[in-house]
Amino acid sequence: MESRSGSGATPAANSVTHLSKTVSYICGECRAENEIRPRELVRCLECGHRVLYKKRSKRIYMKIIHSQCHDA
């Protein structure tokens, strides 16, 4: 039987590197803005409340306002 302990590959070299993207959320209790990463606990960093609302992007918000102005 052969041993493969000298393969030279490290776990860090074999792991897939990915960027941890953060998403902005607003706390339902204290209205603080929180940046949450994937696999991170959903909890406000200021007050500990667990109800967070996803922050809307300005692009979608501007599109809604623009369509409302033209409908009137």
C-alpha cells in the first residue's frame, strides 16, 4: 500500500476562493443599517433584534418614482 502524504497539495490551495458579498439590511426595531454576509447570523448588531428588512437599491426606487410621475 502506498501513502500519499507527500502530495504537496494543501487544503487552502484546493479550496475555491470566493468573494464574501455583503447585503444591506435595516433593523425592524432600531432602524440601524446592518451589513450581513452569507452564512452569518441574522441579527442586528446594535440591538440584537432578529427581524431585518432588505434595503432597497436606489435604482429600483428611482424607477418606481419615475413611473409614478409619468402616470399622473
